[in-house]
Amino acid sequence: MMKKRFSSGSCNATLIPFTMVLSFSLFSVLYFFNADSSSRFNHVSSVLNSPSFPRNQDQSLRSEKPTERDPQHSFLQVESQISCDRSHYHYDLCSINGPNVLDPISSTFYAIGPTSPRKFKQKIRPYPRKWENLTMSKIKEVTLISGPKGPKCNVIHNTSAVVFSAGGYTGNFFHDFNDGFVPLFITVRSMSLSNHDVVLVIEKSRDWWVSKYSDLLGAFSNYPIINLDNETITHCFKSVSLGLVSHGFMTIKPRLMPKPTTILDFHYFLNKAYGKAQQSDFTIPMTRPKLVLLSRSGGVGRVILNQVEMKTMAENMGFNVIVFEPKPENTLFEAQRLINESHVMVGVHGAALTHFLLLRPGSVFIQVVPIGIDGVAEMCFGKPAKEMGLTYLEYKIRVEESSLVNRYNKSDPVLTNPMSSNKNWWADLGKVYLKEQNVELDLIRFKDYLKYAYNKAKRFMNKVG
């Protein structure tokens, strides 16, 4: 039996600008060495136990409790309603622990309570890529104010609000989940609210994005989305939380949740959102394992040049092969139905591999890893796939399988030692290893991977259908 290979490789399927990649590199170093640091996450469990988290405050907000005769007592009560936790590497969190009113024109939340001539203010960019200064500079700031009386309410909501941005890298399928829906799932699950009992207030809530993910957004909230960019009337809430909690790349850490929760729970959440039971029942019995081949074409890079031959080989082996090239117009409902009913998924590293979240636990997931992106491939897809209970196989291509051999000398560090020898690796990640590189699989070597996957898929198919 072939030995499974687990290694690592970039989450973004599109060309990554130098500045973004450079900042991403700094994150990677810190992430691998500090992601599990208790000092970075030791507040999370207690912070998230309240409907109006977080209770951890900035140093500027901490003060001794005033006596009842303190003339500033009423003001400090209002000021203490606003709290911000800026201790995390990936994100900031702010909240108003009590009634508040949103003025969407100025993107400002006013605490409702005793008034004071003194104004207390905090600002937040509610997007969980805090370490990337360039990205965060393009995220709209939202303001929280206590003190002076805010505007009157036009609409009163008898529930809480969660505020976040769908800007940044939103629109790339990987980032839609890594920076959006997985952190949103963590955040909402960490709030002591019943299902759907939250209003989503979203900056950059573009129509095409809402349409594409309407079923998934509806699984988070029964209420209409408030578009922070287009809304013109004021709204009042019982409390509000701004920002999304991220545990790292495509992961959910049970020890940081009020109740044990994993990425597998998010998989079941997706199934529920799209009307699927946790275990699929098929009306038509399958005799051949279904293999979904995620395809890439055009000038996007990481194309399988001998895809036709690879597909034929898999079919001759006994697979029912479905070629799936995701397009912007594809709904997630269509993808969920296809992927959830398959037994094997194969694809080259890229954003489309995010579809692994739709595979049933026990399915086989083969990631083809081009040269130069080992560590990022593991971080973005390999590690979370194993956490979700998939049989994960990594096919690391050899130099002779990369189209880069036609551009560079075989002794060039770009090919022989990308991480250690090429000082420009981070700059080349987007331009060279993702954009310019295609792969031509060694079908003799890859056949061993398919054989292993076929045997696993047959046992899985016989077990669950």
C-alpha cells in the first residue's frame, strides 16, 4: 500500500501583489511559531461567554470602580459599555454591552444611556487580517461612541448585531471562507444567542456576493442584512459586537470555544444551510466511486497540462470522473451537491480546493502541490482537511513535472531550493510559483496515488453509499 504523504504549500488562487505577499510572509513566520501561544489567545474563552463580548478592555478603558457618590459615576457606566480587545494577532474585537443606535451615514454606533458632555470614542476595522497593514487600510473604520446623545431610532431590533467587513480579499473563494464565513461561524457560535438571533451588519455587502451566498448567510441570521455602505436610516440594537474571531488559517480550535467546536461542525453547518443531512442518502446506487477533478484553464497558472490523460487513467481504474471548473456564476448549492456526493476530490493547490469543506468525513482529498509552495499548501488545506476527518494525500510534484523547467536553468534556486536559496521567494510566490507555473503529472507515479484513493473510496462507498 502506498504510504500517505503529508507536507505543506498559497491560499490565494490569484496573483498576489508583492506587498501583500511580503506581509503574508511575516505572518507565516509568526503563525507557525506563535499561533498556539497562550499569551495570544488566553482571553478568548472568557471573552466569548457573554452575548455582548468582549469584556477585556484596552488599558485606556480600565479604571477603578467609582463610589456611588462619585459625580462621574453615571458617565463611567456609559463609558464601560464600550470595550475593545486588541490583544490578538489576527483580529480586533469591540462591543457595546447594552442598547445602542447605529448611524449608517457616519458608520457610528452610539451607546444609549446617561448622557455626558464628555465624549468617549473607539474605532475598529472589522476584518480579521490585522497583521496586513495595506489590506486593513482599505477596510472602512467603524466608530463606537458614548457620552453625548446619539440620533433617534428609525428601526428597533430586539436582538444583537454582529458587524464585519466583506472587503479585503472577499471575492476569492478561499478568502470568502478563511476571512469571512469560518470566523463568522466562530463568532456567532461563541455568542450566547439562539440560532439566527443576530442581525448581520456588513460593510462591502455587494449584491453579487449576497446573492452567491444567500443560503449560507440565511443560516446565520433570519433578519435582512444591513448594508453599511447603502443604508440611510438609523437602527437600534440590544448590543453590538464588531469584528470577527479568527483562530488561524481555515481552522477552529475547540479549546478556544465556549463549547467544543471544530471545522467538522462547520462542515455540518454548510450541509444544513444547503438542505443536506449530515449523512447523504442516494436515490441511485453507485457502482463506481465518484472522483471530482477540480480543473483550471487559461492563463491563471497551476493548470494540469495532461489532464485528459489523467482523467482517462482514472476512468480506466474504475472511477466515475467529473471535471469541475468553478466559475463565478456557479452557486454554492450546485457545488455542495456535487462535492458532497463524491468520494474523492483531486486538484492543484488554489482557492478552488476550499471545496474540501463540502466533502464528507472519510472522503479522499488529493492536493497536487507545485514546487515552491509546500508550507502554504499544508497550512491552507492539508492541516484543516485532516482536522475534518478526510483521508488527505499530498502529491508533491518533482522539478521535471513543473513548466518552470522551460523558463529556468535546472540548477537555478527557483527550482532547486525555493525557500532557502532564493531570497526573492516571497515576491516570486505570486508571480512565479502561482501564476507562471503549470504542472504535467508523472502519470506512472500519480497512478499509485489513485490506486490508494480508489481502495479507500470503495470502502468508504460501501460503508456510507
